[in-house]
Amino acid sequence: MRLLKRDDMKNFIIRLFTAIAIVAVQVLCTYLSPYSFAGLFLLLTALAVNEFLKILSHGGQVQISRPLMIVGSSYLFFAFWLNSLTGFSMLVLFVPYLLFLLYCYIRELFSNNSNPISNLGAMMLSQTYVVVPLSLVNLLAFSHYDCFSASAPFYAIPLTLYVFIWLNDTGAYLTGTLFGKHRLYPRISPKKSWEGAVGGALFTMASAVVVAHLCPFLTVWQWVGMALVVVVFGTLGDLTESMIKRHIGIKDSGHILPGHGGILDRLDSMLFAIPAVIVYLHILSLC
């Protein structure tokens, strides 16, 4: 029993230091410059798509060239970044990516793979589920939305998104641990509770009031609305990754982050929250 407690403490310390390192790197790279921001998310995109295709290949049902998909995925992120950073609509930048997708189809057409439909489905799912949302983070950083009442630094919305996701996860964990009785979605994620979901939402929306005083280019209610969007869609992203892992029969998407699993385990909420926040900001701009 004593050994178990020692092991639990060791795992907690590992998780804590890994979490501190993740937060520090993410915040620092986002804050420093558009180039460090791009470098961070380019790396995350490459690692995430590699991890996603690796877990889809679990059991040998899917056979895909991961290096090829990493190259194409990285290019799509670069095209979004350059378009968003410069403010010009250079659609010609996306032509090589369309050619890349065409090549993937032709390559599968003339290959001797036993399950080409599964291969193509996995390729496209990796792009729509992982790569496109991570590429869209550039729109949050470098697009000027009409709802902004003053000039906002490029890092303001991404950093706030991180904070909302972290506080939602932390608040849901703490509240669920203390008061959780009613399971949120037992078939997919038996540990999550409705009490935890509500607690996470309250934590996040309370933090939005603080953010409103630090970043007044949106009103208090606009920040609270964004927090609610992150809570709802971040939770959906979390449940979606849990569904994928449960279907495949794995606990973590990878082992690259000690005590935390894989890259996708840390980005799952962001994959749904990023597009949802973009839509939310566009709606505000139309009001």
C-alpha cells in the first residue's frame, strides 16, 4: 500500500512538471512573435497528424505513408499562416495542397493496398479533424475582426483560448472529483460528470470577467460568450477523441508527454474550439 502511494505521488509530480512545461512553452512561443507562434503550431500539426494516423493504423486496417501526410499537412498550415499574416488573399498558395490531395487519391488508385477506402477515409479524416483546425488558429491570431473595439495584439485571442480550455478542464476535474454523481456520457467517458461540466463552465466564464478587464477590446459579455463557446465545443472535442480511443481500444493517443499521454490528448478540446471561436467572432462582427 505504501508503495502504491509512493507511485501515485511520483506520477503526480511527473504530471505536474510536464503540465508546467507544456504551459510555459505554449505561452512563451505564442507571445514572443508570429514566427515562434507558427513554429509551435507547425510542430504540433506534424506531431498530431503523425500520432492520429498511427492510432488509426492500429490493427493493420489502415496503411498510409505518414511522412507523406506530414509534409502535406505542414504545407497546409504554412499556407494558412502566410495568408493570415500578410492579410492578402493569396489563394494560389493552396494549389500545391490541392495537388497533394489529388496525388493521394491517384496513389491509392494505383496501389495494391487491401483496403483503399479505409486508407482514403483515414487520410481525409486526419485533414479535417486535425490539420484544418490547427491551421485555422492563424485566423484567430492574425485576422482583425470588426467586433474588436481597439487594436488587439496577435497573441490575445490564442492565449485566451488556452486559458479558457485549461480552466474548463481544471474546473471540471476538481468539481467532478468533489461532487460528481451523474455521468455525462458513460459510454464514451465514464469519469466525466454533469457536475464537473457545470463546474468547468462556471470557472471558465468567471475567468472571462477577469480577461475583459485585461483585454477591453471585447466587452465583458462578449468574453463570457466566447468562454461558453469554448466550454461547449471544447467538451465535444474531448468526448470525440475519447470515442476514437475507445473504438480503437487504447487509453492514450501516444506517450510523448510523460504523465499526459500524447499530443492529441492535449489538443482534443482545441480541435473543436478553434473553428467554433472563429465562427463566434464572425457572428459578433455582423451584429
